[in-house]
Amino acid sequence: MPWLQLAFDIPRAEAETYSLNLEMAGALSVTLGDAGDEPQLEPGPGETPLWSQVTLTALFESDPESQALVERLAANLTEQLSALPRIERIEDQVWERVWLDTFKPARFGRRLWICPHGQPPEADDAVVVNLDPGLAFGTGHHATTALCLEWLDGADLAGKTVLDFGCGSGILAIAALKLGAARAIAVDHDQQALDATRDNAAANGVSERLEVYLPEQAPEQTVDCVLANILAGPLVSLAPILIARLSAGGDLVLSGILADQVETVSAAYAERIQLESPRLREDWALVCGRRPHT
Ligand SMILES: C[S@@+](CC[C@H](N)C(=O)[O-])C[C@H]1O[C@@H](n2cnc3c(N)ncnc32)[C@H](O)[C@@H]1O
């Protein structure tokens, strides 16, 4: 049986409202994915530096009544959105699979795999994170997350403590735990991200080693590795906090930085951190380094 699919990009903060409205209008399913867009580069004072867009995909039956409904919804959305909504006829699909079809198992580095639930990789030595990002950012398919996952895969995390600041789906903290870290602290100012992180930690069997906090409630202890995939602006303003959380000899990993923002971000950390050459992927850069012992 064919289906009608309505897809459009919206600010992530509005995803829940749009999802609820579409479900109330009669959508059979509503799914969200990272839109892979450019972030809001310079959030204004008091603005939340969120990754700006998600792609929302709603599925409807394809009878004439639903067709008329979808066209009406698309016309309304056209007035509200900067980009046009897309209507597509989907033939013979199981609707639950529409999201999964865009989220495939993917390998990062040598052995780290991020997989949708129920889709294991075909590799014997794989370290697997099963993920459902929910409303939160982080499936590994964005270059900024991929850069962090590749760094984690190459790191010696055995027995270490990790802080994932701006955890989103919890993907980095959970990957670190699966790769051998003893304990992780995940922090985000978005409650939905904290919920997604808790759910994903439980699904990966690492809840007992993962603590989840809003920034103002996070413990002020030091850790062996600080990961922060946020944006250049917040990374600069958070520099004193992130450096203070890092033990001597610990690793700092910063992502969410466009290649031409590397100098600005590096300048905020260079006095206290021995920085390596940035790692690049698409237009994005990972800035990493180590806090010296003295
Ligand atoms: C780009 S996502 C990264 C998610 C995940 N760590 C990853 O690598 O895919 C950035 C996350 O940082 C959070 N965030 C942004 N600014 C923050 C801040 N100042 N304090 C805490 N969380 C913040 C956002 O809510 C979002 O979940």
C-alpha cells in the first residue's frame, strides 16, 4: 500500500510542537533526523546556540482525503517556513522503516559502530553503540559528531573518566563508555537531550556508569577527557569552565567548529592546552589537545 510523505526542515526547538500538530492532524508517524545544515553561527546574547534545523518527516495514508489534507498542510507550512515542504509518494514501504532507511549502521575509525536499534554491523570486533536520537542531535551522521567519534576510536580510554558537554543524544559519552571509559558525565541545557541520553544509555547497558546533568547541576570535578561538540561561540565562552574540568594530562576534544573558526577557538585554549593540528572533515574542524602536567 502506498503512502504520502510530507517532509520539511524546521528549527529543532520547534520540532516537538510541529510533531504533535502533525500527529493530531492525522499523521501515521512523525520522525526526525539531523538536517545536516549550517548551525546558527553567531547566536546573539541570551540566544541558545542550538543546531538550527531538523528534518521532520510525516507519513499519511494515500487515499483522496489524506491527499487533500497533506496538500492543505503543505500550503500552511509554505507560509510559515523559509524552505518549501516536500511531498512524496512512497510505494510499498513499511512506515517504521522510513527513518531507519536514512539511518544505517556506520563505522567511525577502526572498530566503533553507531547503529539503529536492531541493525547490528557485520564485523566481529565491532564496538557498537545502538542509538535512537529521539528529538536530540547526534546520530554520528553529522561531520562534527563523526570527527569526535573517530577521535574516540583512536584514543586509549581504558579506566578513564569523560565529560561530554553538550551531549545531545549522548552519543559521545556512550561511545566513550563502550570503548572502555570507566565513567562519563553528560551535560546539556536541553531537557530532551538529557532524556534521550538516559534512554540511550539504558539501551546500551551503560546507565550505571553515566551521570546526566543540566549544566548548573553538574559536579565540578575534574575528568581525564572533556568532549564538547557545541559551536565556536559557546566553545570560546565556555573555555575557562571546560579547561577547569580537565585533569593535568587530560585530553580536550572540541568540535562544532567551522574550518575558518579554528584560530578563534584555539586562541581561547592555547594558553592552558597543548593543541594539536586540527583534524578536518567537510567544512568542519576538530580542535584537540592535552592539558600539561605543570
Ligand atoms: C551539536 S549538538 C552535539 C550533540 C552530540 N554531543 C554530538 O556530538 O552529536 C550540541 C548540543 O549541545 C547542547 N548545548 C549547546 N550549548 C550548550 C551549553 N551552553 N550548555 C549545555 N549544552 C549546550 C545542545 O542542546 C545540543 O544538544
